[in-house]
Amino acid sequence: MSIHIVDEQLVHRIERIARRERREEVDVIAEALELYEEKAEETGARSFLLSVAGIGRSEERDVSERDEEILANEVDPLRGWSPGDRS
């Protein structure tokens, strides 16, 4: 397998670490992946995208068609979007 890294800053970081530690770039990357996996397993971390998936889920099917109506009903005319009691 061949991987091409297009982010030049990342490439330079990998090269700098490899030179400093007198190691091959592939070894630097492999160790970084191992550390990442260990950390993720320890903390039970999930990817950010997976953790926010479905956060805006609604049973209403026409939300995008009624967005302005919904927003108008939700905002307080005097306080705006401030949290708390709206009475």
C-alpha cells in the first residue's frame, strides 16, 4: 500500500521528528498511530463526527420547509434566544 500525504506542513513535521530521532518517517507515523489507538481505547473516544451524528434528529419531516415559521415561534421578541424562562 502506498499513501501520499498532500499536507506539506504535516510532511515537514514528520520529517523533522524523524531527523531529530534518527528514525524512518514510516516508523514515526506507525508509532503515532499506535499511540492514537491506545489513547482512543483508554478513553473510549469516538470520532467527533460519529459523536454528533443525529444530534439534530427530529420526528418532523418538513422542518426544512418550515424553518422560518419554527424559528419565529421559538425566539422571544424581547430577549431573543436567551435561555431560561420565557414567560
